[in-house]
Amino acid sequence: MKNMPIGVFDSGVGGLTVVRSLIDRLPREHIIYLGDDARGPYGPRDPEEVRRFAREIIDCMLGFNVKLVVIACNSATAAALEEAQRDYNIPVVGVILPGVRAALGRSRNRRIGVTGTVLTIASGSYERAIRRLDPRAEVFSRACPEFVDFVERGEVDGEHIVEIAKGYLAPMAGAGVDTVILGCTHYPMLVELIQRIVGDGVALISSADETAEEVEDILERLGWVRNDNSVGRRYFLATGDAERFTELGQMFLGPEVKEVIEVSFDARPELSFD
Ligand code: DGL
């Protein structure tokens, strides 16, 4: 098991922020990342449809003998995590609970803002997870549907996005939250802008690091940490355009995104791991 890869997927490039944290924390692990950019973004889609996509991707990952799957997408976590954890017999990790734990660890006044896609916010997944861990917490949620497109256009500041962001975030800032969860893979690209709007005293939580920590905990508990001395292999697969994925992927992850392989679910590429 130790030498098997970790499978990570998202609706596109956003989940690469989680891969960044995984590489930093677990550099020896082999990683396969699949970005479903042909069908992403998932945020505006129906949860049932996203559940079906997630299942298709996890089945594909199992074909590569992954030892653990990370659903590195808030929308797909909201739609599919519970079912995936029930139906697959390898560990499946989502990004919502790690973010919630981090937020509750940071908040002093227990007033927590949650931002995310329409699907994520409508699912109530963050609210439920927060209340389960701290029934006294107050949650102020807001879908921020336009952020993903802005980030993917590389427009992370400027008059237009500032106006939109104020509309989304001013109400939760006014409600006195001291912690805001960036409940979407793209929002860490907007931290400077979001911080300006909610104020310096508000902690912004992105779940990438906490998710990587959870993966490490699980692998350690199972005795599945790869302990070979070599750096792990990383493969980047995309269901859509590899060129666009590479360009955006470098913005989310860094120079490690070099070769991107275009995949379809009925023709799996050969990937080798030693
Ligand atoms: N990865 C998605 C998420 O974290 C954002 C992009 C999308 O809508 O698919 O919710």
C-alpha cells in the first residue's frame, strides 16, 4: 500500500491548492490529480449530477490503484463525500471538515462566516459541520458565485470585483464575524481583496493545509506513508484542454505543473509508480 498513489480531484484547477499543501507536507507521496475541467465548474450544477461525476472519477482513480482519495473541491465534497465514504473501501477525505476544524480553532467569538459556491452554500454542509462540532457557534453563509470566473480570468483585484465582493461580504463583516472560511478552492487567490473588505482583524481560513494534515494522519494511522527516499511522482490529468489547465495550474500550484495529460474515462493512460 505504501507505494500506491494518492488520488486527488476537483472540477478543474482549484484543487491544486490542496496538492500544493500535500506536496509540501508529504513530498515522497505519489500523487495523481484529475481536474474535470471539461465539466467544471461544479458550483452551479445540480448536486445529484456532481455526485455522479465524483463517482465516475473515484472509479477511474481506483483503476490507478490509489490508496486514498481526496475530494479537493468544496462543491463535490458537499455533494458526494458522505456517499463516497460509505461506498468505497479506501479512505475518502473532503475539504469541508478540515476547514471547519481550523475555523473553530481560530474563532474567539464563535461568529463564523462561510463563503462558497451556490451548491456548497445551498447544501448547508458547512453549517451542519460547524454546529456538530460547536452547537453554540453562529454561522453567516454567503454564496459568491461570480468569484470563480474572476479568478479563472486572472482578475483578482480591481473596481469590478471589489464592488461584487463588497456585496457578498459586507453583511457578514457587519454581523461581527471574526473568522471567514474560504469554502471554495478558488478563493485563496482572492485573500488580499477579501481581507481588505472584511477587515484585518478577521481570520481567513483555507482548508488546503488542514486537509493535507488529515491525509497525513490517516496514512500514519494505517501505516501507509511512503517511506522511500525518492520524491514522489506527480501526474496531472485533465478532462478538458491541457494547455489552459497548465497555464491556470501553474498559478494555483506552481512550476510542478508541467506536463498535463488529457484523459477520457474510457481510455485510461498508463501511469507508472515505483
Ligand atoms: N472547486 C470548486 C469548489 O471548491 C470551485 C469551482 C467549481 O464551481 O467547480 O467549490
